[in-house]
Amino acid sequence: SDAKIYPQHRAGIEFFSALPHRMEGSLGMRFFDFDNGNQTWIVTPSLGHYYGPFLFLVRPYFIFSNKRSGQTWTGSARWFLNDTGDYLMIRGALGRSSDEVLFQVGETAVKDFLLLRSSQAGAEGLYSVSRQLSVRASVDLYRQELSFDPGSFVRNWTFRLGLETHF
């Protein structure tokens, strides 16, 4: 797409490793190069722990850019229902990102940076109907602070239902 919200170039790499005590970890980096000269790096490590049929996972996202920065912390708990990979999961996220805003003070426009807050909570499930077909359903609630009205938030719900085929 030629839309300016999409990067002209992007790249990513992530290394995963099994760790002792039923744990796993990863370290990843993402790079985005936009046509307006803005470049963004995202560093995203993760740490997961298996406990019985559960996987507990924590993943932060550290965002570095010449226009803005931020960080988001995500967490999830996944309950595996059987050997086919069926699961139920709850997840959540908390984040802050900087946003440049202009304030009008008399006849002068003043630049300032706001730290905008956001959060997310949701649930998801995957169920295998057969070896070739699975059903996935999820619901999420997003809460995001408005840059033009700091301290005010907008809420959005997302509902998804889908079929997946396996080859």
C-alpha cells in the first residue's frame, strides 16, 4: 500500500531458546523505515513458563523512534486442553507512548510531549473440530487515551470468530 501509515521497508528477527525449569525465552527486534524519514526499532524479549497444562508468558515491547517512543507490557495465561493444541487463553497489556502535540498559548504554538496510556484485556479459544479444521474465537477490550483530550479515554471492543484449515 502507498498509505503513509505503512513502512516502506521492514525487517525482523527473533531468537527462541528452551531454558531450564520448563521455561522458554526469546529476544527479538523489529525495524520499520517509513518514507517520511521516520525509523522505528522495537525490541521485544519474552519469558514463558510451563506449569502443568498451562503456559504463562510475559513480553514487553520497547519502542525507539526519532519521532516517538514507548513501551508496552503484555502477559497471557494459556490452558492447553489436549495434545492437539486446543486452548483457552486470557491476555492483557499495559502501555505508554509519547505523542507530540501542539498547544496554542496566546499567539504562540508550543510543542510538548504527552505520555499516552493504553490497556487491553481479552480472551481467546481454539478448538479442533477435525484434523483439518479448527474454530477460533476471541473477544478483546481496548482502552486508549486521547491525545487531543488527555485524561479522557476511548473504549473499543473486538469480537472475532473464524475457521482455520490445516494442510
